[in-house]
Amino acid sequence: MSLRTVLLTIGGISAFVHISSYIMIMAALDRRGHKTNMLLARIFFGRYLKAYKEVTIKETGRPGPLYGVCVGAILVTLVCVVAAVLIGRG
């Protein structure tokens, strides 16, 4: 198994974690009375993430656990995919 394959696999898994945590963030916002739209989720990504962070800071004084998971997963995805592209097919 090549390094490129490993990086792309890790990137795919972290992309799945990111999408799952984002859906859970939207559900948490719905439970707290904020309107979310699943069809426009890609457009309003920053708005929903910021709203979740603000709501959880207001409730507990700290950002919610899903905030860190969502941001961390997308960063891991970005790093892995960029590294896989730079490695090439060699």
C-alpha cells in the first residue's frame, strides 16, 4: 500500500467525520430553535458553524465538542488530500 493511498484513505475517513459532525451541529441548532436548511447547508456552512459556537459558548462558556471535531476533521482532510496530490502517482 502506497503512502498516497494511505493519505487518501485518511482524508476520506476524516471527510466522512466532518460531514457527520456538521449534520449533528445542524440538528443541535434545530433543537435550540435555530432554523437550518439541509439543501442550503453547503452555502451556509460558516453561518451554521458560527451559530453553533455562539450558542454553546452562551450556554456553557466554551464552544461545543462538535465544533472542534468539525473544524479538525476538515483540516485533516485538507492536509491529507494536498499531501497526496503533491506526492503524485510515483
